[in-house]
Amino acid sequence: MEKMKIYNPATNQLIKEIKMDTDESVKQKIQSSHEAFLNWQEVDAHQRAELLGKWFELIDEHKEELAKLITEENGKTYKEALGEVAYANSYIKWYQEEAKRLYGRTIPANASNKKIITDKFPVGVVGAITPWNFPAAMIARKMAPAIAAGCATVCKPANETPLTTIRMVELAHEAGIPKDVIQVVIISGKKAGQLFTENPLIKKITFTGSTAVGKSLIKGSADSVKNVTMELGGLAPVIVHKDADISLAVKQTIATKFRNAGQTCISANRIYVHEDIESEYIKQLIEEVHNLNVGNGMDEQVDMGPLINQQAVDKVLEHIEDAKSHGGELSRTIDEIKLGGNFVAPIVIHNANLDMKVMHEETFGPIAAVMTYKDLDDVIQIANDTEFGLAAYYFTNDYRTGFYLYNKLEYGIIGWNDGGPSAAHAPFGGFKESGYGREGGIEGIEPYLETKYLSIGNM
């Protein structure tokens, strides 16, 4: 049987080899999930909530173990990994409560002898495909609402980081959630997409990852009209207006830009600073960025871990070289950036312009490219001039400017003086080619439900 090798990006050492599923074993797991769903959908909401609560407690008890796994297979710092476990668990806690709030309603009838009522029913078996950058949070954000709704789930974690997902699912089973209700398949992403979209027993697909792969899954799902939720690529702009608190803007820019070494879908990708405050903002940003300590995430003194692999390193270096060739001023030399292995030093690129790749492509790395602007409407137009619309950030202390930007920016997630807008009780998702559907909040459970209405006549 073929095996998948998991490597530590900080050391490039082999962590573990795990058996891969065959096409037939994936089909069998989907079949057993369907059979489990027929029973699970009959389990009352309070019992489902109780089991989610036990899963929450077990994750909390094993948070250090899970954080260590995340750091080993993903590379992010242990402190950051602990934060991810807590963030993941907040989704389980939220949907534990939402399971008991899947209300139907009574609708005024169109005739005196009729009555109309509606109810919510689980959609069925869910195929979930999750990314490597948040191996705990992404499974929780998809599986918790699915289980709360009464669905069964088959999860395909990223090839780079399956160990966290496997352990999370083991804890779910230990909590009492039936084994066939939540399962893991270890298989290539391409194969998972094919098997999930082609199988008629899969009623919903939820995916977090690139726009290109998302489009492929949408096309594959069309033949059987599957319910899909897509959280796809981003190209987040940051606008720092002339009346901003510069120190706060710098601090929050770093929070959104360099978390997980810049490898998040809502990371700041392009920064636009008003010309009146450019010099002070750049000065403070470079100082803070150069103070970030890079190294193995298990070291308590480290602020930023490695990139996930050599391919990610190559893309970052390519974007830096491209920016330099188009007139960008680097806060560090390219030799200073290369730290060996999958480690790169964070960098600020001053004097950025629209000819640079970093201003049009999602870097997924620790580059802060800064361009200046003069007119607010001009920078809004530039910020919106992309096929992506996931997250955007801006800094201003004028409420009129703040709400103007909120209304004009074409993004699903907006941070106003806030570099960390994600929360379990808020709807996460984007506009345009950043996907559709929302995860989190009351909106996050709706995609796992069907609405059925009953019209009673001759009363």
C-alpha cells in the first residue's frame, strides 16, 4: 500500500509515514458515511450538541499535544499553534450551541383552511477538503457545523499536514461521535476532488484553497448539482489613511501580514499608505519587521517559523527579485533574506508600484510591499481592481472615512483598525473569485441544511 511522507518544514526531517487510501477505500468510506448519516440525522439536536461539547473538552485537554503537531508539520510557532487550537475549538463551541437553534417557522397561509410550516434538514454526506496552513482550524470550521446540522463528513486534509486532522478526528470519536459520521481520507487532492464530485452519495463539498482548484471542484459538482462552499484565494489590500494612528497601523499590519509567515488567505498582500505619513509609517514598519525573530517554531524566542516548503521559498524570492527589477527598495538584501532551508527573513519593499507581481499575485510569504497614494477614491479603485475579494484592511480615525471605505471596498471581510477580524461567531467568506458561501456565525451552518416546507390543506 502506498504511503504518504510527512516532513517538518523547519528541519526537513521525516516525521511520519502514513498509509494512503485507495480509490476503493475512499468509496467504501463514503458509502459507510452515507449509511451512518441515515441514523445520525435522527439523533436529536441536544444530543449532537452534547457530543460536540465533549469533543470541545477533549481538544482543550489535548491542546498542547495538538499545538506541537501543528508546529511540527506546519512550521508555525508553538505559541501561534496554541492560538490556532483555541480558534479551532471556538468553532466547535459555537456550533455546539447552534445545533439547538436550527429553527423552522410558521408562515401565514394563503387560504383560511391551510397551514404552512418549514423545517431544516441536514443536506447529507459532506466531502471536505482542507488546506495545510490551518490544519486544526479548517477542519473545525467545516466539521463542527456539519455535525451540528446532522450531516456525516468525509475529510481530506492537506498532504503536508494530515497528522493534526487525524488526531482531531480521533478525539471526536473518543467524544462519542460515531466513527462513520466523521472520517478522514488520505489521498491526493486531485483524486479526492474527482472521487468527491463524481460520487452521488456526496451531497455537499466544502473547500478552502486556491481559486483554480475551487473552480475545478465547482465544475465537477455541476453534473450532480452538489451544494458547494468555496473559500478561495485572496489578495488583501491595506489602506493606511493620513489620519491613521501610525503605531497602531504598523502593529496591526504586522499581525495580519506575518502571521504564519504570511501564509494565510487573509494576509495583507499589498499596502497603500497616504503620502503624508509615508516616511514615518515605513520607518516604524521596517524597525518592527526587522525585530521579528525567525527560526524553529518550537523555540520560545521565535516570532516567525519557516515557509511550508522549497516551492514556497522560491515564490517569495521570485516576487522579491521582480519587485527589485521594477524599482522596489528592499529593506534587506536578497542574501540577508535567504536563511537556509525553508527559512526566509521578513522584508519590507518600499516604493512599490503596480508593475510588480507582489501587487497582483498572492505571495503567501513574509513580504510587506508598500505603495503610496494621494487620493482616497484612486486607492479604492486600485484596491478593488482584482478578481479577488476576500479580505481588506484600512486604518483611519475618521468615522466618515471609515464607513466610506467599508461601503466602497468589494470584499467580504473588512478590518477597520483591526488586523485580526476572524471569529467563530462571524461569517467568513469573500466576494468575486474568492468564493461563495460563508463559514462561521449563523451563516456558517446554513450550507449544511435544506429547507423543507409543508402545506397542510383542508383544515
